[in-house]
Amino acid sequence: MDDMDGTSLGAEGRVPLLLHACCGPCSLEPVKYLRLEGFEPTICWTNPNIQPKAEHDRRLDVLEAWARDVAHVDVIVAADDRDAWERGVAPAGFDRERRCRACYAIRLAESCRVARERGFDYVSTTLAVSPYQLFDTCHEVLEAVAKANGLVAVWRDFRPHYPESVEDSRDLGMYRQNYCGCRFSSAEAAMERHVARDWRKAAKVARREGRELPPRPEYLPG
């Protein structure tokens, strides 16, 4: 079945879309809201950034179980070129803008390759859910790689649904990771948690003593 612009329609008349997914919990709301919008997502897994390998496999297992048993969405496990990630991304180290831009490019380029190969016209990513991602950078990369592959980037700001995704994933008993994926993000997240703990302790004392609160770390939710 085709719609009026010639796009082949999928389940229940929805438009097929390839959705790059970084993990199970971040996939919940994009799948839900893209379906409400008239798309039928197929998930593409390509995340060579996730370290160690046991963590990578655990996240994939969680995603596949949810997709199969709850969401009823297909999952394509694409290439995870770890050597390419080490060559193209790891040299950026703790330069987060440079590192994440290169990392997004590798993952989204592979997703777009799969989309083109499988006949999709539309592509999106669950990276638009987490408030901890570099939102504008990811948007730029997706638009560029989609255009280079003759695809339409479906970019949505899913960040307002992040609290919803946290609650829903906890209700489902899903494993939730505490860092993005790579060894650099793991170290950064550990440091941020340490700073957040110190801030909360200092804020508690300040409230008790009636003093002004110390400046809140910008990454700490309000």
C-alpha cells in the first residue's frame, strides 16, 4: 500500500521509518510518539561506542526483549565497527563536543546505510530523548548524513518525555545504564555523580542553616 506521495506504508497504514536506538529505555517514548504521528519504526542497533562489550551486549539484550515482548517492533542489528570508533572517535578523548560529534556520525551513518539498503525513506534516532546528549550537535549530524544518503531526517525533541521514559522503563523493570556508553562518558558520569553528591550535601546544610544554596551544577536536574 502507498500513500499519496508514493511512500510505501507499513503496519496499520503507518509510514516505515528506521529508528537508530541507543538503548531500550530511550526507545520507549520515540516508538510511542512516532507511531502516534503516523510512522511505524523499525529499530536499528549500531553502537560501537558502548564499552565494555558486556555492557554493550546487556543493553542490546534489554532492547531486543522489550521490542519483542512489549513494543512488537522489529530490530535490525547492524555493524558495530569498534576499530573505526577507536580510530575516528577515541582520539578526541575528553573533548566532548568533538568526541560526541564523531561518535554520532559513525552510528548515524551506519543507520542511514541500513535505511537506504532496506528501502526506508525516513530515519530518526532515540538520541533525541536524553537531556544529557548534545542535542543540537546530534541534530546537525543526522540532517547531514540523512541528506547524503538521500533520506529524510525525522528530528523530534523527545527531551520533554524523558521523565516519562524513566518512569515507564522502571515500571517495566528495564536495566537503566548510568553513562552514555564509551569509557570517556563513563569517567565523566562518575565525576558528575560525585559533584552532584557533594552539592546535595552542601545544599542540605545550607537549608538547615538558612543560608543561600551553592550554585547548582548545570547538568543536575532541578
